[in-house]
Amino acid sequence: MKRLLVSCVLMIFLGACQPSLRADVTRFYSLPPVAFGQSFAIAPDPAQASDLEFQHNSTLLSGALQAKGFYSATAYAEADLIAVLHYGNVGSHTEIYTEPGGPGWGRPGWGWRPYPPEVASYTYYSQFVDVALFDGPAWRSGERRMLYQGRALTESGARDLNVSMPYLLRALFLDFPGLNGQTVRVVVPLDDRP
């Protein structure tokens, strides 16, 4: 019985140590929320139209929307929703940690040396993803009627946004559409493939 208890406690502690991405997610949507089962198309900004990185991230967004019950429109002119995707880095900051030194070992003059202080620095990069869903027919007539807007913001040790992007999208669409007008902290476990 004692072994079982120790094993359970150990599994809880090890489970809490799983690497994860923490993101602050803010969502807004019109009432009623966007209905599931609608078709969508992703509209790039003119500067993004031929960008390979945007095409890759659009594929990730498409997968996230399909996982929530939407489907990709066969033609742009038939899409119920138009999705607009923006992402990027918004800066970085470095934090410096110092562990104080201490006494050494042995006798002074014979093997005794004090331990020097240890200094470490970590750079964190602020990264975001914004997704907006617009009414498709209104979009095609020139009106921009937004139905949903979501933003996920994280600080990551990875400078490359492509490392964080799948997890940011997963955080954004967790509990979709989420709480209207509120920012919540979302924790997404890091695994081999998001």
C-alpha cells in the first residue's frame, strides 16, 4: 500500500513538470456566437498572398477551424466565413538570475576554495497570433462585419515563431468560442506534434 501511495504522489509531481506553453487568450464575438458547421475561406492581406510562411500558418489555422466543426469552402465565393490571420513577434526581454557563491570544502590552504556565484540569463520572446472571422457574404460586398476576434499572446524561449505557432493556435481555439471579452490564461502541453 505504501508503494502505491508513493507511486501516485511521484506520478502527480512528474505530471506537473510536463513542458507547456502558457498563453493569455482574449476573445470577442457577436451574439449569438459563430455557429459550427459553417464553411470558411482564409483571406490573406496583399502582402501575405504569396508568402510561404503565411501559407503554412494558414494550413495550421485551417486545421484548427476544421477541428472545431467548420469546413473549408470549395470556392471563396461560397464561404460563410472569411478568416483573417495575423501573427508576429512583439519584442523580447532578458532576465538575469544569480545564485550566490558559498563556502568551499576542505581546510583553508589545503583544498579549500569558495564556490563562485553562478549567473545565468534567459531571453524571452513575446509572440502573438490574431484570428478574426468575418461574415462571408458581407465581406464580398465590401462590408467588414466581424463575428469573432481572438488573440493569443505568449512569452517563449524560442525566437522562431514557427515553433510556437501550432501551440498558440491550439490555445486560441481551446474552449472555442470561449468567454466573451475576457482574458484567460491557457496552458497547452508541449508534445512531439501539436
